[in-house]
Amino acid sequence: MLKIKVNSDEIVAALERDTKYLAEKEMRGVVAEAANVIRDDARQNAIEVGYSAKGPHRMPSGSIYWRKGQIPDGIYAFVEANKGTLVSAKIAFDAKKAGGAWYAHILEFGSRFMSPVPFFMRALPEKQADAIKAAQKRLSEAVGRMLK
């Protein structure tokens, strides 16, 4: 049998002492961990629907254009630390990183000539639970390092 004694006063004191450090330094990593899960799923969705395919493609209008297959490369995540302890993450699309794929929003939301083929917006509902688990794991690791 293994018995573990925990002094809750020491844990509370350590958390109070290091709360500012946790909020300023570690929360960026926690939020980034969750954002990376969503970003990776959005990239995978783009690959699954064929936006990483290269070569000629015929549009519904009959015209042919050359696919560069770089849309998954344009999906990125970054973390913003605002004043104080507020940390936020954004998952976005940059056409410059995608080799000039300015038409990605048309593919995502559709147009009057084509129906939408979503890859970006469906990532959050699909992976929200996994992102929360990843953030919780990273936060528990950070608190564990603080208590050492």
C-alpha cells in the first residue's frame, strides 16, 4: 500500500506565489497547444478535400486553372498576449503563405457558381474536445513544474 501525504497549504502558497508567472509565461504555451490542435485539423481537412492536389483542374465554368496545392500551408496559428494576463489564440489563413491562394475563402464558403467545401470552419467543432484536453495536459504540467 502506498500512502501519499499532501500539505494543501504548501500547494496553495506555491500557486499564489507563482500565479503571475503562470499567467504570463505558461498560459501562452497552454493556449498555443489548444490552437495547434485546431490548426492541424484544419490543415488535414484541407488535404482530405483535395486542396493539396497539384496540377490542372477544370472549373464548373469550363475554364482550366493550375492548382498549386498550397492551401494547407496557408493555415497557421498564433498566440497574442494582451495586457495583463489575457491570452488569446487565432487560427487564420494567409494567402501569401499559401502561394497566393486568394480563392481559399471562396472554396470554404462557396459562391453563386459553386457550393462550399468547408475545411477551415469545421475544424473547431471536430476537435474542440481534443484541444481542451491538450490545454489541460499542458496546464497540469506547468503547475507540476511550479510545485517542484
